[in-house]
Amino acid sequence: MNEAVRDPATPTNGPANAPIIEIENLSISFFTRKGEIPAVMDFSCTVMPGEAMGIVGESGCGKSTVSLGIMRDLSNIG
């Protein structure tokens, strides 16, 4: 078996110094009968090729809401 394995940290297309994800000032609010409830305010991050990022925090601080917002899948929350 003689196969070349690409280093996962090596980008396959695009500039090598371009972020794979860049988020600036993400804010998410939920609207209820009682009004607007801000859930996440001004979340920002940049992830470069080869980097890993973890989101940590206390229960209820918005980790899952941020993750679902990044994936644009907030339809089933609450």
C-alpha cells in the first residue's frame, strides 16, 4: 500500500493564510410574547487552517446557541 496522505492542516484551495471561519459580532435574540430576549451578544472568533477551537463556559451561557447560529440551524430551539 503506497498512498500519499494529505496533512489535514494543509488547505486544499484558497489562500493559505485565509481563515476557514471568521465571525464578527454575532448576536442572537429570541422573540417571545413578552418581548425580545438577548441570548448571545457580540460573539467573535477566527479559526485558521490547522487550528481547533473549543467553546467553554457555564451552563446556560450560550455555547449551544452560538454553535447552532454558526450552522444556521436555530429553528428548533426553545
